[in-house]
Amino acid sequence: MVTRPVLDLRPGDQVRQPSGVWLTVGARPRATRDGNVLFWFYVGGSTGRAGWLDEVECRPARAGVRE
């Protein structure tokens, strides 16, 4: 488990939620239309949001996972 900047998230990384659940990132973060925050999709369809310079607690993807 590591802390990673939101901009460095990759598909396959698992991000810890405040409830303690780990969700798997399905797509790299993108900026919202107004550019104020980043958002990304998790496998299963839910969405994550964070500021440009925020860091999240995550488990990095395994080496064999493609982007």
C-alpha cells in the first residue's frame, strides 16, 4: 500500500475509500469540463474525484496489467 498522486493513477490500481473498501481504477484520471478537479471511473461504473495535487491511498496495479 502506498500514497500516490491522483495524476499517477493507472487502470488496475486499487484506491481505498473512506469506508475502507478498495475499488479498482478502470480509466486514467481526466479533468472536468471546468478544469477544477480530476475524475476517473472505477471498474463497475462508480466515479472518483479529487483535486489536481491530491494524493490517494492505493495498491499499485500488478506489472502484467495493460492500460
